[in-house]
Amino acid sequence: MKIAIPVWQSNVSSVFDFAHRLLLIELEDGTEKSRQEIELTEQSGPERAAKLRQLNVDVLICGAISRPLTFMLNSSGIEVLPFVTGSTEQILDAYKTGQLYQPQYALPGFWEGARRCFRRRRGRRGRKW
């Protein structure tokens, strides 16, 4: 499973649509297999969606993201976990342990109920977020 996290100064970038760097982590049975940082030069939503498809990303964990880009990614089979904030290492650990839905990882200003679905969703391997 490949997870992508947009990065700004070792933290989750606040808006994916304008992020310049992407941390790409490959997990196998919950253990990190590889990691690389990629420059994002693609500017438009369709270009960014195509880049994530090209990288075979399964899950995008990000801060804010535009609705059109979310729909493009979802329709490509990429799961989007938005409105997340914190250091990339904290967020990755929270994802691996199923704690990403906790309030301390919520981006300030998200609307009521935007992250409520995190508790009800199950990952591709049956893991609860």
C-alpha cells in the first residue's frame, strides 16, 4: 500500500492543491517498506491526480483539498483522508495505529462532521481509521 502526504517543513501541507513536495511511503503489513520525497511540479488538479495515479498511490492524507480534486482522486481509486494537520511522522504513526480520527490531528476550521467518516470507514484491509 502506498500512502502520499503533502509536506511543508516536516508537517502536513495545509492545502494539497498548492503543495510543492510529497512524501511517498510504502507500507507492507503495517511496516514501512520504503520512503521517498517527490517534488510536485504539476499545477492543475487533473495533473496532480494523474501524478498520484502514476505513482500508484492508494491513500492521500492531506490538509485542505478542493472538492473537484477530491472527486478526481476518488474516481481514480485513491482514497482521500482530508483535513489533517501535524508533523508527517505523527500523522503517519496515527494512520498506522488507527488513530488518525483523533481531534488533535484535525485541521483548524474544518466544518462540522467533515472528519466524522474516519471512524466509520474501513481500509482496504479491513482496518478502521
